[in-house]
Amino acid sequence: MSTSRVYSRGSHSYLGNDSSKEVHRLSSEDTSASGCQINELLGAAHGVAFSPDTLAQAHTDGYDNCAKCIGGSSR
């Protein structure tokens, strides 16, 4: 895998939730109460970054699209 643990948004385009194996596009984050909850996943130490920072790499590493910020989830 090409992931590394992260604890902040940094300059990443994509951020994975290691607990749910879901990838989020930070530029399209759903900030509603039932949205992506990026701050919560970072606070719980579930955030991972991909190298390279691409959706294709996230898929290669086994992460599914977030239905809220990317769409096309296979779950």
C-alpha cells in the first residue's frame, strides 16, 4: 500500500478513512451534519494520505469513494 497516517488536512487533495476504507476529495467535502466529517476522522487518528495523492491510488489501495463528496460508491 501507498498510504501514510495523517493528523491534519495539510495540502492533500484526497484523504482516506482507514476505519471505513473510504476516500474523500477535500475540495468537495460535504460539511453538513451528515456529511464527510473529516475533522472527526482526523481526531480519531483514522486519516491516511495516498502517494501519489490521486483517486486512482486510493482505489489501488482498496479505498471506496465517499458517496457524499465523490459519488459512485460501490457499497
